[in-house]
Amino acid sequence: EKGKLSEELKIIESEIKVLEETRFFCPSDIQESYDILKKMLPSANAHLLYEYVELLNDEWREAIEGFIGNNRFSLIVSSEYEKEAIDIVRQNNLKIKIIQGKKVLEELEYRGKSLPEESIVNLLKISNDKAQAYLISTYGDVLQIENSTELTKAKRGITKDCKAASGNLLFTCNLKD
């Protein structure tokens, strides 16, 4: 019991150190998977989605990160390596998702970059085309909603206080959930 607590404490201390150094926290299982995949596929130019995204309004941080969840740690690789990357993930039981970069770029080309004014994606500064295409196609229709009353009418949306609507469900989207 004491040894287990000591190990958990070491993990938490390590996570705090990473946060202090980078201001980003990536769960250790995802970070390990990312490191393994980068070693096995060095030419794929692999990067985690969050490396390309800056939130422009801190009041929405917890709600947006809570709604997107661990998808913010999804991996972007060069399009020609997507198949190989997912094969490596499966073969090595890695705990990471690969963004279908080529597919989302094609979808964005077809649908365009226009977004509703209230889209949460408008609160993000995105510095990579694939990251932008993924976030627009996946979260472009998630709206910033003022209150619970309006949320009950929304198809997809979040409030600043971490309430959400999606898939005809109302739920909370706290970062810690």
C-alpha cells in the first residue's frame, strides 16, 4: 500500500514538473505511446494536436478541453504514414489516436472553412492545416452557449461552466471528468 502511494506520488510530481516546464499536461500513457510511435516511425513527422492549438479565451478553457477530452492528444502524422501509424498503434497496443489528416483536409476543401459565429473553434488559434481541418470538421458545430436554458435547445454546445449538449444528451464536461 505504501509503495503504491509512493509510486503515485512520483507520477504526480513528474506531471507537475512537466506542467511547470511546458504548461501542457499529456497523460503518461499517451506520452509513452507518442514516444514509441515517433521512434518506430521517425519520418512521419508526428505531433500531438494540442501542440498546434492555442486557446484565445481562458474563460472557456476548462469547458473546451473537457468537451474535446483526450482527443486533444491525438496524433497528426504525414498523410502517407497514416496507415502505417495506425498499424503500429494496433500491433503495439499503444494508447493514442491518429487523426485522419488527408480525409479531414479533403472534407474541409469540400465544405469550406466557414463556421457559425458562436463556434468554439473560433476561440482557437490553430497553426497547422490538418489540425484546423480536424477541429473544424469535428467541433465546428459545437457552439458557445450562454446558459442551461439555451443549452437544452442546442444540437451541440457548451457553456463556460462546463455543461454540454451533444448527441441529444445533456452532460457536464469538466476537465477532470
